[in-house]
Amino acid sequence: MNKTQADSATETPPNPQEERAADLCVLSELVEIQMSIAQATQQEALQAPQPGVDYGQRIATIARSVRLTLLLKGKLSQQAKEKRKAAAQREAAQEDWHALRVKLAMTSAVYAVSKDGDETDRRCAEMAEQLERPEVAELIEASRAEVVVAALCRRWGYPVQAERWLEMADAAMEDLGFLPDEDGEDDPPEDSPKPGPAAAGRRKPKPPDTG
């Protein structure tokens, strides 16, 4: 293998977004070329027409080519917009799924330490208020579930058993239908209702087995 082949083999292939942007640039250049040919044809027809040349047909052919090129460019642009929108929706859904999992894990910790229903309700209300604070929301968004649950347990005086609370949260999320797909994807199922902060209050996780 020579140096050129080695360099080619080690180059990182362009991603689909880069390829689409390059295709749009090519199509834009093609439109400019076609318009230049149309202008040159028009000037020739007006200033020095050649015998036997059907300039009307030539302009019509160029115009049709431009239209088709613009249609293709518009289609590629629309596909790019749709892909960006879908990516943004997936990212937002993933953030909601992560936040809900953390909130359910902390609710599981509340159940574990509460002595009765009244204490559970009081602690859950306090927890809901604390979880809505901007600094806590930022911590949840920026950290892995295991890290943020452990940090919040230490901050609020709950047993630091992040793995246990998250397992209970996963069981509750399975009941709610918010678990990731079985094929390993992190995104919640597309046909599931979008989780939100109020979802945790509608269905409480099962209390831990203390027997």
C-alpha cells in the first residue's frame, strides 16, 4: 500500500449531514451554471443568432433543467430539516425519560424511609418542590442517573443506595410504559405518551420489601 492509499484508508468518511450539505452546494453551483448558459443563449439569440438554431427550444430545455434541479435541492433541504427536527425530538424525549427516572428513584427513597402514609405524602410534596429548583434540574440534566441520585440522597439525608432506588424506578417506569426499547435504544417508545414532571405523581413506585 502506497502513501496515497494509506492516507485514503485512514480518512474519516463524511457523515450524512456533511454529505447532504455538499450535495446542496453542488446543486446550487449547477443552477448557477445553467442560468449562465441561459443568459448566454439569450444574448446570442438577440445579438448574433445562428441559422437553424431553435433558441426557444434551447431556453425551454435549460429552464426545465433548472426547475428539476431546484426541486431536487428543495427536497434535500426539506429532508435535512426533518432530520434535524427528529433529532431534537429524540433528544428532548431522552432528557424527559432521564429526569423521570431520577425523580422516581428519589420517590422510592422517600417510601423506604417513611413510617406511614402521612409522612410519605409530606416527604413526596417536599421532594417534588426540591426537584423543581433550577439548580437541581441542572444537576439532573448534566449527570448520569447513578451519580445524581447518590448526590441528592446525600444532600437530603436519604440512604445512599442509588442502584436500589434506580431498580425500583425502572420497575415503576415499566408499569408506566416508559422503559427503553428492548433492542438497546435509549429512546422511549415512540407510541408512548411523553413523560413529564407530573407523571411521577400519578403512579407511585412500589415500596421496598422490608420483610
